[in-house]
Amino acid sequence: MRITCPHCGERGNDEFTVLGAADPVRPAPDAPLEAWVAYVHERENARGVHRELWHHQHGCRTWLVVERDTWTHAVIGVRAARETPA
């Protein structure tokens, strides 16, 4: 799989580390334990297009939001995380 970093250009995915889904909303610090358990452990793993956080670890070290189809592994879009609205 190839990812086009906005700073470094097209690179192989071996230069990146994936954190996971970019969309989960973190619970408030005083939220009940059940909310934290759901946030940490309960994720839907449906195939299709997802937004994920990737770190260009062996390049410019920028955090990226990668929109990717988890069924075909096709990369649809890449943006720097700091330039992506929440």
C-alpha cells in the first residue's frame, strides 16, 4: 500500500505507524467507567471507508488522517491531522 504524505510525497506504508480510527470521541474525564470501556475496547470493524490516524514515523514525523477503504486498502485521501477539522 502506498500513502502520499503531504510533506514527503508517495511512500510505502512501512514508513508509517497506524494508531487507529480518527473519529472516536474521547469521554469527559469524569465520565463513568462504562463510557471509558466502550471508548477503549468497543470499536465497529465494518469494511468500507474509514478515517484513520497514521504517524509518518520514518519520514517527517507528521500525524496524518488517512481516509482508506479497509476492504480494498485503497487510499482515498491524506491530510495532516492538524489541518483536519475534528
